[in-house]
Amino acid sequence: MPLRVSSRLRRVGFDEPVTLVAHLEELRTRLIVSLAVVGVAFGVCFWQNHRLLALINRPLAHQTQQQVRQGHGPLGATYVVQRSGRNIAVQLGVVVHALRRSPLAAGEQATLARVSRNLRRDVARLSAPPRGDRPVTLGIGEPFTTTVSVSLIMALILTSPLLLLQAYSFLAPAVEPQQRRRLRPLILAVPGLFACGVAFGYFAVLPAAVRFFQNFNSAQFNVLVQASQYYKFAATILLAMGLLFEVPVAILAANRAGLVSARRLRRSRGYAIALCALVAALIPGDLVTMLLETVPMYVLFELSVLIAGLAERRARLTLQRSPAAA
């Protein structure tokens, strides 16, 4: 009698016999669910693309404000003209104020009062702080394609916990229930660590990298940041930091699988430091950026070693107590 495959998502038991057709059906259903979730998130991100672009542009704008104040680049030249116009308006205001104190006809006094109000308004407008650079587009379709790319990347980042949950639910039946219970805390930690890595990359690593590249020999160039290159650069850093923060999960999974012990990890501290520095060197940035990336990775390594040691000690105590309990 042929087996009827249900399209409804459910978790298959470890010992439950399932045909290849059932596995493929489940895989197809989970892929459809994942694509639907990403599609909804993409629609929301594209709807709010102005806020997303402003959020990603903020490190670049903040780091380039000092260059604008110094008159570098097109925005710097505009700011210099703005400050010169403000100074002229302030001096004219002093002249108008002096003329108003002299004996004049009523019509002339009214004209000077109107001029004084206009000058005060212009001075307030010209006293606005400088704006930082925003990425520039060079092609007629680049604003649209760049917006779509940024929206898709943000949708993937936001839906990563659900995508990982779908992948875990599909692969979980191949793992024994006891091992599944041991791996469950690691699986649940993956989305949180990824979010922490992305947040650390945005608030610490990306501003430092932008500061280095924007200030390097900036007096010799009018630096124009192309939108597609900047967003690719930002996405590389954010995704790299999100993945690097998964180091504890990989180490603890290898430890629980019996591939490496906590003692061996402690003896490999020197190699761990070198590997962390090498990985940080491959990510764009300067020495400060490299340190900002190396230190958290090594701290996560030490935390993984500590947790692995505690887990091994707990396992030994359990084995020692089991014969006595029997």
C-alpha cells in the first residue's frame, strides 16, 4: 500500500520509518515556508528602505562630518561657502542694527526691521551643522538595484533565526533524542550570537573601518563613496562578524561530538590567538579594526573552553554516580 505524504509540517521521530519521497516532500515544504518568510521580510524591508538606508549610511555620515568641517570634498566646499555666507549675514546684521539706532523715517525703520528679521532667519539657517557624506550612484538604475540588494540582505539577516529553525527541524530526526537534547542549547544560541555579532560589527567594527578608509590620504582626493561598493563593504563586515560570533557553537559542538577535548583546547591557546588575528586581518580595516575583531573572537574562544570544561566535568560526575545509583 503506498504511503501518503502529508504536506503539513511536523517533526519526524528518530525511529519513525520515512521514505525518500516523504523526506523530499518535507524538504520542499520547508523551503516554501522559508521562501515565504524571506519574501514577507523583504517586502517590509523594501517598504521601509529609506530608514534602512539611513541606518546603514549613519556610520559613513558620522565619520565624514569632520572632513566636511575642514572643507574637504564637494560637501566640504559647500560648507565653506555656507559658513562664509553666515559670516556675511552676521556682519550685515550688525550694520542694520546700527542703522536702526540712528534717526530715520518711519518707512525706513520698517524696511530695516524687515531686513533684520530676514537676516536672523538666514543666520539660523546657515548655522546648521555639516552633513556627512552619503553614497553616490553612477548608473541610472543603480538606486533601484542597490535598494533591492540592501532590502534582501536585511531580510535574510532578520529571518535567519527562522531559517535556522527550519534547517534544524529538518535535520533533527537524524540525531538521537539524547544527543538532540544536548545540542538544543547550542541551536538556540545560534540566532542570539549571530545578532550580537551583527550589532558589534555595526556599532564598533564598521565605524572604525570607515574612519580609516575615509581619512587615509583624504587631503589628496575628493573621496566619493559609491553606493554599491559601500553597501557591499558594510554587508561583508556585518555578516562576517555575525558568523565569527558562532565560534562558541562550533567549538562546543565539536567537544560534545568527542572530536576535541577541553584540555586540548587549553593547550591550543597560542594557535587560537594566531587564527583569530589571521581571520581579523582578512576582513577590511586597519590595525584598530583588527584588534576590535580579534579580542571578541578570542574571548568567545575562552568562554567556549570554559563551558566545554564544565560540560566534561558534569558528564564525568554523571558517570560516577550512575553505578552507585544502580
